[in-house]
Amino acid sequence: MLNKEIPSCKRFSGYKPCFPDHDCWEDGCRDNVPIGIKILIINLDAMGDVLMTTAQLPALKRKFPESTIYWVTEKISTALLFNNHLVDHVYAYGAESISILNQINFDYVMNADKSQGSCSLLNSVKAKHKLGFGLNGDGKIYPINERAYYNFKLGMDDHFKFKVNRRTGQDYLAETFEVDYQRDEYIFNCTEDEINFIKKYKNEVNLTSEDFVVGFNTGCSNLYPNKKMTIDQHVYLIKNILKKSKYKIALFGGPEDTERNEIIYSEFKGEVINTPTNHGLRKGACYESIADLIITGDSFGMHLAIALKKYVIVWFGLSCWTEID
């Protein structure tokens, strides 16, 4: 048995010095940063939902100023949380991460998702307080705290969701997490290298500070293809915007949008900027950053535009516009 207490400091890992040439195990902490309240956020849903959930972080820090925030999400979404100053640890969902999280004694675990995988993880993790959604003995999803009931009801009652509700997703998720709702913004932080990349790319495509760039996020998830306009609709709209010479046009999208963006671009013979679609999530955000206004369907591109603090024009299909702030 160890006869000394393991430091409860954010910097201490147990496998390397916190500072070069300083043995914090023998000599004590050089700069103690208390772990405080340990909070795990479970959010395995779509990437846009992960960005939307980042709006809860300021409220969590207001409620628990001395805290350590852990976040588990799908591997593809971990890039969205990179360089987030309010998140201490990001885990890609998988067997190794689950085994680690199951060894930590959390104060709070907060599950934003109504899915069996997320709910079963909430059940398995050790925590003094559990908020959001869990899984019962029959494998059914249920609200685990009273203030998650409104959120739960939206998924069970179509009339309530589509006709009655006027609350935003951030509002009722804050209620689910039992924090105050102050319309906090999404958090997506570019690194210094990314900021420099954006400046360099603007120079490469001949954009100046005087240009007003209208960006088109042309695609969406293959799960809901009707969330995007047709190619012909994009071409029609871009032609009309280009008639107003004060605007520049840029096309954005992911790998699945490469072909459609090439077709749209071919209609304008170099009059628009066709940004790369296969450079990864963080670079995609850099390209979207060049726009002042983004036109998009209710998709990840919309949530990214909100996170980047852009003006956004959105068309909604099967989603509820009232839930987007």
C-alpha cells in the first residue's frame, strides 16, 4: 500500500513529470491545479449535435468553476473539441475509452443522447449524480432525472415537438443538465496555425478585407438527402447573386460533395471559389471561415457556421427550426 496520497492535480499523470526536472511525487506540486468536480459529458450523436452541446460548457463552468470536464464522443467528432479551452479530456468512443472511464469516480455524468449506446455508458459509469438519459432493464431509454423529462417528451410526442414546442435545443438541454440557460454560444476554437492558414488561403484566392463572401454549404448527410438543394437550385441562386458584383461566392462541403461541387463550379468558369472537400474536418472549418454569410440546409454545415459566428441563411426540411438558436 502507498503511504502517500496521489496528487489531486490536473497536471499529475503518474507516468511523467509535470515539469522538466521536477519530481512532483517526491517534492510536491510546483503549480497545483485542483481537479475539483469531475464531469463526464456523453455525446455520441451527429457532429452538429456535438457542436451544439458545446454551448453548455460556459454554464457548467459558472456552476462548477473548479472542475474537470471529460467528454466522450465518436472518433470523427473529436476534432471538433480540439483546442476547446473548457474541455480537459476528450475520449473517442471505444473499448479502451470505456474501460478508462469506468475506473474514474465522477461527480456528474451527463448524457445528451437518446441512444442505447450512450444510455448504457451512462449506466456503467460511476458517478454521484447522473443526468440525461439511461437504459432500463428491458433496454429501453428513459429520462434519468426529472429535468430531462421535457427533452424526453419531445422525442415521444410528435405534436408536442412539431406544433407546440418553441424552446431551442440549447434551452432544454441546459434544463436536462440542470444548469442555467443564458444563450451561450457554441465553442469552436481555431489554433494559431489554423488562423494563419486561413489568412494564407484568402491571399491565394485573392480575397481582401473589402470582399463580402457568400458561402454555400452544398451538401448534407446521406441519411437525410433532402436537407440539401439540388444542383440546379444552387446554380440558379448563385447566378442571381453574382449579378450583384459586390459579392464573392465560395463552395463548401465534405468528401461526399466533391462531385456536385465540381458540377456547380463548372457552370461559372472560375467566377466562384471551389474550396477543397477532402482535407479533413479542421481544414474544412478553415475554408468555411472565409465566408461572411453561409447558405446551408439544416446540417452539420449550419452548426459549424454558427460555431464560427457567421451570418447564416438556413432552409429546414424535416427538422424543427424552433430548436435552432
